Amino acid sequence: MNGRALCPGVLLLAAALTAQQARNLGIEHVPRATVEARHAAGKPLYDTRWVVDASGAVVQFPNPAAGGSTDAGLPFLGQPHAGRQPDPLPQELCAGLRSWKSALPWLAANLRQPGSLLGAIDAERHRTQLGLQTAPTDVRLLLLTEAIDRGLPDVLQRRALLEREVAARLLQQTNCLAARGEFEALRREADPFLVHAANDALAAMGARAAVPPAPWTATPPTSGIDAWFWLDLRHFAPRPDIATAVRRSTAEDFWQQVLAIGSDPINLALAGAQMIVDRPGEAPFELARCWGRARIDRCLLGLSVLDGRTHLGWAEATGMFEVEALRTYLTERGLDVGGTGPVQSDTWWDGLQVTVTADRVVVRATALAKQAVGPMPEVLAAAIANGAAFAAALPAESPIESLPWLLLERGENAQVTLAPFALRVATAGDAAAARTRCEHLARELSTVAKTLTSAPHLPELTLRSWLAALQDPRATRNAAGTMIEVTGEGLDPFALWPLLR
């Protein structure tokens, strides 16, 4: 679902339902004074109820679907629609990422624990809404004593398995230093994902070093890729602060729209808005429940311009993936993914060939299926060797002219380290042109930061630091051309999240 389209859609829902005069749907008007008081008190838009249904999915009451009933819950992800492929989740995920504005809450949620699917869960909200323990002492005890009831149906045993990891993530997200002993005990569990959750928490406490990733042995296409991107998520520190800030700003956007109506809103409109606020922090659980848990350590993406549009051409990610859970889910939906070994499908995602093993995912566009493969581009191999958290490259023949936010133009490559921050761009151009490019980006940044949407959320100190860094880049000549370096004390790229709004 597209957040941009849904925002006004939720508010127009009141008029649509009123026109239906459907008294049997449980529709009620909420007094404006009550709504204003909730906003002033910092409460959610609506006190929704979350219930686990017979399939193991969480559904929200009231049902915010247009024309829906308060007697039927709505799942956070995967609601069936006529005419869709057997698995509706890919379509819903793609729809939610159509713009920066709609994608921002999902990206921010993943900063809670970069690379971990269940680490993106808003663990405290999840457990509170389901009536589960959230007090640190209670959660610590449950982690070590609570066992999965093998008498439960398989779908509920599956939920119980995932809930254990979410409980561990709650202690991590709330920085419960007293849980160090529990995390050390969890490292002896048979469940490898729970072990990794414990390792993540201990690494954040400084108690243990990060776990090294699997070897990188990618063989991408030698042609047909118009932009390359490398991510090493081991270098991305957990940023629950950004996830919290984005959630709050998303809720406030809805509050302002609701308060601008001037009349009493209906319960379904408020519940619908609350579901949109909650979805990025809850949908990862539903993905893990259906597709299996996932942990990505490193990832290489290649984008291709096909038929005038940009598509994913090739991708590979290393980490941990629950292959058998994914196989069971897709097989139950009539997709042929093979009975043993890797999960392989060319019908799961439209136009893509997908292969999943326990430690690797490889995706290739069907249009590039016959392309020869080879080693990684040298510029990306160099970035990996230098410990870059992020890198990008635009081939000289790419139809993509530039990536301004990376100071990158066709035929160039960039590397980013995060601690301390440094952006280095290799270009064949001269130093004067490189400096002009940085100055232009600084002007654009200043202009965007002063817009009504961004201004209240972007600290002035953050803006000044970035402008100073861009206005004084280091440019050095070498045999290949010029190296542009943007560095600065305390530069934090994630602090620029309001500019994505």
C-alpha cells in the first residue's frame, strides 16, 4: 500500500462510509474534543486491538479497510485480493516503496538492527499490543524459562519461536544492560537466529566482538548493469533513535490531517491511520512468519535500465535465511521451488529469478539471464578491501547520468565509511569541477532543509555541519584523475532523514 495515497485516503474514508449509511459496520464518530485530548496527551491516534488469528497472523481491530467491519480484523501484511499471484506479499512490499516518503518508515524501522528482519520489529509496541510481558525483569526470566508448547498447532509454535527472538530484541532495543547474563546464556541455544540476536546485543554492549560474515564469492553479470551498490551492514550501528523519530513524525503527519478536518472523525479512519503508523514496525514479524527469518550481513545490488525504466538487474546477499520455512510457505501457495536443496523460483517475483540457500540469496532479472558472469567490478572489490560500509559505481556506458546525493556522475565510483564518516569519490574530472559539484549539493541541501516539511525536524547543528563539510571538500589529483573527500567531525548521514520526507 502506498503511504502517499493512503494518507488522504484514510481521511476521505469518513465521507465514503457515511454515504453508505452502513449502520451494521460498527462505525462511530469520535468527538473532536476526545481526539484533541488524545493528541495533547501524546497518545496513539486510536486504541486498536491486535489479535492472533487461526492462521497465526496478527490482525487489527477495528478493520480500517474501506467498507470493512469492526467485527473482522485486518492483517498488517498479506491480506488476500482477487486476481493476485498466490503470494501477495511482494506486491504489497513494492507498493510500499514507491516513493521516498512512503519508504522512509520502512527504512527507518530497519535501522533498529540493520540486517536483521526481526530486529526491525518495534518490539515494545508488538508485545504491549499482544498483551505480552514488557518489563525487563519479566522478559529476562521468560527468555530462560519459557518453553514452546509442542501441543499447540504448528502455526502457533512458529509464532512462539519468533516471539522468543522478539523478546531478546526488546531487551536490546531498551538497552537493558542487566540482561548481559541472559544474552550469554542465549548464545548456547540451538536456534542460530536467537544466538545471533544475543551476539548483536552483546556487541552493542561492548561485551563481544561482532560475528564475522560468510566469505564473499559473488559472480555478477559482466554487462547489463547500469548502477552498482554495495552494503556492508556490519558497519551500520543500531539506530533505534532514528526509527522512533520517524514513527513519531509519521504519526504527527496523520494527527495534523485529522485535526484539520474540523469535524468529528470516525473510528475506522483513525484506526486506519494508526495501522499505517504501526505497519513498518510490525510487518517484519509477518514476513519472518511467512518467508522465514533472515539476517543480511553484506549485499551487492545491480540496477538495470530496461525498457526505459530502472529495475533490479542482479543482487546477492550473504547472511542467514530460513530456507525450509520459505519452501513450505511458497509450496503451500502452489509455487514450484524444488523439494530439497536451494529454494529456486522464476515465478515468485515478476521478472526475477530467485535462489535462496541457508547463507545466500541471489536474484537475477530474467532479461539478463543469458549474460556472462564474472568477478565483481574492481572498484567495488577495492571498496570492500577498504572496509567501506557503502559503495556505488556508475559504469561509463550507463544511461543513468548521475547520483547527486553521492556526488557521483557517470563513469565514477564512491566509497563511504561511517565511523568516522568519509565520502570519497573517484572522478576523471579536475579539482575545480569537483568542488563546484560539492557546492551545488550544499546549496540543494540548504534549500531542501528549509522547506516547511523538513524544517521542524532537522536540527540546525546537523545542517551546519553538513554544509561546512560540503563547502570545504578535499580534492587531490592522482594518476587516474581526482579524488574528492568529504569528511567532518561527527557527521551522521542518518541525521538527514527528515530530508527524505
